[in-house]
Amino acid sequence: MKDDLILMSFFDALQDGGGADALTATAIETNLLTANNIWMMLATALVFIMHLGFAGVEAGFGQAKNTVNILFKNTLTPLIGLLSYAGVGFFLMYPGFAEGSTGWFAFDSAGWSMFWFSPEDADVSAGYADAGYTYWTDFLFQGMFAATAATIVSGAVAERIKLSAYLIFTVIFVGLVYPLIGSWKWGGGALDMMGFYDFAGSTLVHSVGGWGALAGIIVLGPRLGKYVDGKVIDKPGSSVPLAVIGVFLLWLGWFGFNGGSVLSADPGLTSFVLVTTCLAACAGGIGGFVTSYFMFKRMDLGMVLNGILAGLVGITAGADSIAPGAAIIVGLIAGIIVVLSAVGLDKLLLDDVVGAVSVHLTCGIWGTLAVGIFSTNPEHMFMTQLVSVGIVGVVTFPAAFLIFTILKHTIGIRVSQQHEEEGLDSHEHGIRGYTITVE
């Protein structure tokens, strides 16, 4: 069918009198579409593998008695996230705000109908993606981003949240909150009209997920025995190797997360983005290593790992417009502040199992502001970035807090004391994550 359409376009070009030049132009356009689409599908696969990375990090940093529960949430998150995004989120996020619109709310009912009932009308992507790849690839790529925002929340609230409450939160957060915020920039809405810039989502994905995580740990409260008489009680994770594997899988996935956000296979810009992304990750790891060594007087692997993720989150907003040298500075500062943020949260008795708030919210904000400081594009203004970060926070945090609060006073969001003390795996799943025993 596709080959027939291509041949028809060739014949149309000849009939229009374009001759060989028209044929060549059509062939180039067709091949460019194919190349772009192949890269975007690969980027989608790389973002998808990030869910395995999140699962590894969360299960590795979590206690062994809760491993299955953590992995269960991480398995269901992309399932529910993609279905929620397909049901409503995609068409809330990309409505194509009309000229003269205030850019705060719209719903693309025509796109929704086309998606579900007239797929033959949804061949090549619409103008919001520069028609550079197919509509279906665009949905899947954007859906992976949406599910990622929910996964960020999962790690922060691990080991004490009811599975039912988390799943309901995920449906609402991915289906309504995340796409509404995203539409304000990536859907051409109000923040975009203001001149706000967020290349791949330091704010629109990471800080949105981070605000949700912060709301969750406040409403839930800390794990039993985490803070005793003003002291922070360490709760060792189940598997350091698994956490390391998870971080490197996330780093791998970021090639698609940032590289795919070019929205084409443009060789120069894509390779530039991958360079700034990797340099920031390296610098972030070094920043986490040095800062934690001076603060704790030990070589803290966990902080190095979170430093790598901090650098990745930090550069995400400006990976296409911040020079490699500046990207190192952005990553280094992110690696420093992620440690300071984690310590600060503990002082506030806010229990974040994997450091999700520090990595995604704190460093997401930093990375977004860094665009206004280091971007080579003079149109990227610091005050615009700052105001936009504030708007996103003022909307996202109360929305997430309200969802968690309603769930708390209806179905309840916290497991019983007995289940938390003995572990969620045996009580909620009837299976242990680690079954190898030594006699």
C-alpha cells in the first residue's frame, strides 16, 4: 500500500511537468520521512527501556521485603500510563491552540475521533511535529514521556503506599495533569507564547513528576522508623548492583529522550544533543561524588548514581542550545545540588526512597533556569524561564496534593503498620523478590 502511494506521487510529479527534478525531490522527501521515522521509533524504544532502568533503581534502593511490590508498580505504570494517554492525554496535550487563544485549555476532539475511529486519516504527523515522522510514532514517543512522569512518583512513595491508590493517581496524573501542563509549551499554549523554552522536559516531564512525588511523600508521611529522635535511620537497599544497572539503563534511554526530542534524524543537531547530554551526566556524577565525600566523609555510590541522573535531568531543558563546555558546568552544579537537596529533605523529615524529588524536581528546576543562563540563543530569557517554572509548580503541586488527599480520605493511601513492617511482598503479592537462601 505504501509503495503504491509512493509510485502515485512519482507519476503525479511527472504529470505536473516537474520531470526528473520533481521525481528527485519527491524521492528525497520520501527517504527523509523514512529516515526520520526510523530514528524516532528507535528513540521511542530507548525511552521505553528507561522504565526498566527506573525499575532497577527503585528495586535496588528499596528494601528486599518490598521488591515485588516496587516492580509490580513499575510494570503497571507504563501499561496504565500509555492507555490513559491514549484515552485522553494525547488529545489534551496537542490540541493546536487557535490563533487568539489564551492557550490554557483545549481538547482536540477531532484528533481523538481520528485516532480511534478513522486511522486512515492519521498517516503522517501534523504540523506540531513538522510532519517529520508518522502520527503513530509521534503518539508512542509522547506517550513514553507521559508514563515517565508517573514513574518518577513511584520511587519516592515506595514501600508504604497502597497499590490501588498509586494506580488511581497514575491514571489521573498521566491522563489529565501532565498533558494539560505539557500543552502549555509543547502544544503551542500559553507558556510557549511567553517564550518559555524546555527542549526535552526538565520542567514539563521531570519537575512535573517531581512535584507529584513531593506531594506524595508529604501526604503519605515517612516510612516507619525512618526518623527517630531527630536522627535519620538508614534502610539499606536490596541490591546495589541492580541500582547501578538501572542508572546505566536510564543513561542509555536518555539518548532517545533527548536525542529523539530533536524530532528528526538531523545528524548535526542530534549528535550535538547526545554530546551535551553525556558530558552533563559525567559532570553530574563527579559533582555527586565530590560533594557527598566532603559531607559524609565516605565514597557514596548512591550519590554518584543520583549525580549522574541529576546531570541528565539538568541538561534536558537546554541540550540543543547549551554549548558542551557549559553543559559540563550545568551537570556539575546539578550533581552538587542533588546531594544538598537530599540532605535538606531528610532534615524536613520528607522520606524519598530513591531521591526522586532531589533528582527530578530540584535539578529539573535548575536545568530549566540554566537555559536562561547558558543558552546560546538570546531569545531564551532567564526571567521567562523562572516565571514559567513557578507557573508549572503552582499548578502541578496543588493538583497532585489534592489527588493524594482525596485518595487518603476515601480509599486510604497507606498500607497497614503490620504490612509495612513485615514487607509488602508477602502480604500483597504472596511472593518474595529474592528466593535464594543459604542453608
